[in-house]
Amino acid sequence: MAPALASVYAAWTDHLDGLEPEQLGRPSRASAWTVKELLLHQLLDARRALVALATPAHVDPDVDAVTYWRSFHPDEGDGGASHARFVGACAAAYDQEQLVEEWRGTSAAVVHAASSPTSALVSTQGHSLTVENLCSTLVVEATVHLLDAHGTPPADALEHTVGVLAKLRGRPLPADGADEVLRATGRLPSDEPDYPLLG
């Protein structure tokens, strides 16, 4: 799973390097955020990954690459509004070039740290899981948000994300590819009654 994480993080960096400064201010598919704000959210996830990879778990795993996502209920509480405001405020405090450079360094550090033994247990967000399964969650998060940022995920990361969504659903998705990921996560309309599978 570490190679897929490396490839999707590299794709994020390549996508950012290809954007003009004003393009970071365009709306993303994540309705609350611009591309710059979405990048800040993705940077926060990479920072969380670094902490997780340096935090051994001392209890048996309680989630895996699929069940990890079932603990998230974005429709509960304020629906993520407070996090969206926090991200917007933090992103506004960053110079765009500084934000991209921090992503570049942090994402590279995560990829390096993810070379830990895949069966090692780590802790994040109150859960215990293997490094392999943590990396899977990071791949899914980065893939969906790269699509949100109007980027193109690498084939291995996209295939893995489709597979995780199918397991969450309990049966195959109607189609493969980026558009189906966008439908399955509520970014594009769908007639499937069990969509969205993730927020």
C-alpha cells in the first residue's frame, strides 16, 4: 500500500506544481472549499498521518481499511461546518507558495515514514490499525480530494479507492473510474439508492 500512497501524494504535488496561483482560489468539488482550502485540509491529514505513524498502538486493531470509514458520520453534529470554517481561516493565513511547499515536505515525510513494517500497529483518531490499513485510508482520502481539486489520480490509487468503496457498499460499484468515485462520494448525482458511501 505504501507505493500507492507515494504515487497519489506525488500526483497531488504534480497537480499543484501545474497550477497558476489564481487557480488555487477556484472552487473545488468539496463545496465548502477552494482548492487552496482543500489543500490545507489535505495537509492536515498528512500531519495526522505522521503522528499516527509515530504512535504505536498497544491494543489489538479495532478497525481495518474498510471499517475505519464506518465510524465517520458527516451528517451528524454541525455537518462539518466548524471544521470547514477552521480550514478556511487557516488557509487564509498561508501564502500560497508557502502552503504548497509545506505540503511537499510533509507528504514526502509521510511516504518515508510509511515504509514501516506493514503489520505494525499504530493509533489514530481513537482507533488501532495496521500501518497497511492506515496507508489504505490515506490513499482513499488523497484520491477523493485530488479529484475534488480537479486533478487526476494515478491508476493504482484510483483502483484501490474503487475497491474500498465496493467493500463499503457490500457489492461492486456500477462502474469503475473517477466519475464513479465522484458519484459514490456524493460529488456527482447518482440514481443509486445507497449513495453516497462516503461524504
